[in-house]
Amino acid sequence: VAESMSGDFGKIGANLGNKGLGLAAGGAGMGRTGGVGGLANKVFQSGVMQRMAEGRGGEGIIGKFAGRQGVLLADKTRNTSFDARNIKLGGIGKGIGAGEGNKDGFMKREEKWMKEQDRKAKLMEMTSTEKAEVGFKSKEEMGKMEKTESEAKKSVKEAKTKANNSESGKKVTEASNKKSGASMAGDAAIKKLEAEKERQKAAITDEQRAVADTAVAEAEKAAKEATQTLANTESELILAQNEHKVSKEVKALREAEETLEQVTETIKRGKEANRAVEEGNLHRRETYGKAVTWTRPTSWWNRQKQITKIREGPSEEEKAEEDMSKWWKKMSEKEKGSREKPAVSEKPKVEEPPETK
């Protein structure tokens, strides 16, 4: 078993090298020029190691472990000065908190551990390169697009008003009103014809039948004329509509509507991409949480709680408390500095504390 595990962990170095993090082997010369930091940042931003840690390529436990170590090593290397001669086997282990002494009480250690896991879980999230590939939009970008959409809607509304009030638009309105009037008159003529026919059937005497026949004939003539008038008004409306369609006002309206449609579609795709990024990040954080809590001496229930905590990250209340703590620390340092400096005549600027939600 020991030989098998040794072989598995030996693959980690090969995996890291294959993914672009064989830094010790060829990085000494690059270290003097800062090239290794650039390479590490390039590997980190590519998302290769993050996908490996997630198991996107079907990696097993060892492969995911290699991916997590790769992410941490790449992040550490890109943020520090690097010399390949200084790399030690235990460097990565130290980077993930292995071998550290327990100087604090249990609750304090748990709090520190959870904060450190949140920091590392964030490193496993989709990189800027990966986000760009799926079309992710920042809050600022979404805000600008939504503002553009609002302006496009306003432009469409204005273009519709201009089109309706144009000469060709007024002709369409007039023809439409005439058609509506002719349609109502036609309906009334047909109803009258039907009523006269009912009276014709009810006639008993010759005189009644003669009167009814005359009334039916007149109603049929009126219905025929109403039907013809309706047909004429329909033709006039079609002509007016065709003329209106090619007017400059309608052309401007179509352009405004197309612009609005494009902006709306872009926002829709942006929201879909953002949801995909959010879901992807949650999955990666959860995968990381399962891995780092796997060997911890704790109950199943507490492990699930830790995994959820790592997956979701700090709550809004915890973030607010952290911001307030940073603010108090900053104010304390500023106050300490002001006591050490000689007094000045200018009134010091008061910095407001962060808002709490």
C-alpha cells in the first residue's frame, strides 16, 4: 500500500508539470527576471488547475489533490518573489496549513481554519479568463447594459409616437377608423336583414306579405352596400399601411426596436452566463470543502456543516462584522499615528464606519 501511495503521489509532480507548474525544473533563470511569477499567474488564470481540482476531467482523489496543490502553489508563486533554489518539499504543505502549532483554543482554531478555507476555496473559483470565455458580466457591466436597455425602451416609445403622428401614420389611423365604422354598419345591416326575414315568415295576409317582401328587398340591398363599403375601407387601410411601412418614421421605429431586442438578448445571455459562473463556483467550493474536511476528526453532521459553510462562504452578517472590525482597526492605527505626529491646525477628516445591512 505504501508503495502504491508513493507511486500515486509521485504522479502529482508529473501532473503539475504537465499542467505548466514544473517550476523547480526550469524556473531558476526565470526567477531572476520575475518570469516564473508571470508563468504562475498565467497558469492560475487559465483555470486549468481549478478544473483539475474540481475533477472536471474525471480526476480521482489524487488528481483533485494535485489540482488543489497546483492552485495554491500558483497563487503563492505569483504573489511572492520566487527562486527555484528555495523550493522545499514541505513548502506546499506549509501553504495549506500542515504542521502548524495549535497556539489558540479550539474555537479560535476552528474560526481561523474556516477563514483560511474560505480564502483557499475562493482561489478554486472560476478565473477571469474562464469567466470571459462564458460571457460573464460584472455588476458594472450589467448596470450599463440595463441603463442602455432603459434608454432603448425610451427611444422605441418616442419613435412610435413620431410614427403614429406622421402623415402616413394619420392616414392609417383614419383608414382604420373608417373600416371600424363600416364593419359596425355592416353588422347592423345584416341583423336588420335577418329581422325582416323573420317578419316575412310571420306574415299572414297578402298585404302583410307584400310589405314584408319590400322590407326584405331593401334590407338585402342595404346589407350588400354595407359589405361593399367594408371591402372598400379594407382596401384603403391596406394601401395606407403599405405606404406607412416604407416611411422614414417607421424605418426609425424598426431600428429602435432592433436595438432594444439586441440589448435585451445581450442582457439575457449575460444573466445566463452569470448564473453558470455562480453555480460553477459553488460546485468548485463544495468539491474543495469535501476534500479538506474528509480527514478531519469530527462528526458527520459537523462535517456537512463545514462543507456548506465553505460552499456558501461568509454570510452577509459575518462580512459586515469583518468590515466593521477592519474599520475599527484602521481608525485605531490612524489615532495612534496622530498622537505620534505634531499637532496641525487643519481639522482631521472623519471617516464614516461601513454601513450595516
